[in-house]
Amino acid sequence: MNTNFLAGLSQDRVIAVVRAPEIPDAAALCAALRAGGIRWIEFTRTTPGLATHLRRAVARGADGIGAGTVMTAEQAEELIDAGARYLVTPGCRPDVAKAASAAGVPVVMGALSPTEVGLALDLGADAVKIFPARAFGPRYFQDLAGPFPDAPLVASGGVDADNAADFLKAGARAVCAGSHVVPPSVVAAGDWPEITRRARAFTDSLADAVVRTRSRRQWINPSRLSGNVEV
């Protein structure tokens, strides 16, 4: 498990998931999200030209960038080479886990049932993305904490500013912000001020939940609090 990645995610608590038909400037998008308080950005492989977007964003200094919807080892290797700092899978993908481990890159693996959560952890997932989270709601994260008390779970699918804090209070390590923050049409239009506004509204909605969960848990790496962790 990559402790630096997990500490950083535990501190920031949000991953923006970008799934758009077009991204006019990936680096500018990252800057807009960061201005709104979101540092972790997952660019999904369903976006055309993803590897090119990753390279351009990294070349201009963007960090916290990952690649999502990764299904095969070949895709994993291509996107890691393009600059992805972490990978996200939609389900339990052993070949992706092996490729990520070989490259020393963290992987967030998708799961839903307890069996899948256990398999993802056995495969070495640094965090487990519960998708679709809205299908079972925040209470499901409390239920999963019974057999998996230390599992770093991430809520994804149907998470918005109205319910994100509830998932964190229920035990999710982080939440994914999708079209609520990065609507495909707004991304394609390059309306970066609107992206920043949406990101800020989302992170503001989490403030109380973040304070509460930090006060209860001890898994935040002190070095992350001082800004020394890199991924």
C-alpha cells in the first residue's frame, strides 16, 4: 500500500472524475479545480486522447492526476508512461493491479459487494471505490466497516454537494465528484471559472464532515499536514 497516496487522499477527501467528450486544456482544468479546493483529478480513459491530455497537463506542472476506467495491463502501462500518478479501475482487475505494483503506482480498485471489497484488498488496492455509492447510500459504508474496519473506501457514483458529507461521516475515506462538479458540457466549453465555482461549492459542503472525521481518526500522516507528501 502506498502510504503517501493514502495520506494525501485522506487529507483532501475529494477526487474529481472527468468524463468528457472533449477537454480543450487539461492543465487549465486542473488549475481551475485546484483553485476550488480539489487537488485530485481522475481523467477517465473514455475521454478521447487521454494519454495526450495527461502528458500536456503534467508537462505544465499539474499534479494529483490519475487515469480511470483502466481495464488492462496494457492500458495501465500506457497511462503510467503518459504521467498518471495513480490508476482507477471500475472493478477488480488483477492485471492492472500487477502493472501498477510493478511501476510503483497506486491503484484505486472498484468494488461493490463485500466479496469484491475483500478481493480488491487482496490484490493490493490502495483504496477501494464503492460504485455506485448511491445504490446503497451512506449507511452501506457503516455496514462495510464491520468486516473491513481499516479499509480505505471511496464513495463514487451519485455523490453531490447534498450527500457527500454524509458519506464521509459514515466512514468513507474520500468521495468522487463527477458531473456535479465537472459537467461534460462545461468542461468541453472550457468554462474554467464555472468549474472553480462548482469545485468550491462542493468542498465547502464537506467542511463540517472533514473536521469531524479528522477529530475521530488517527490515520492522517502528519507529513501530509505539512505539505511534504508527493505522489
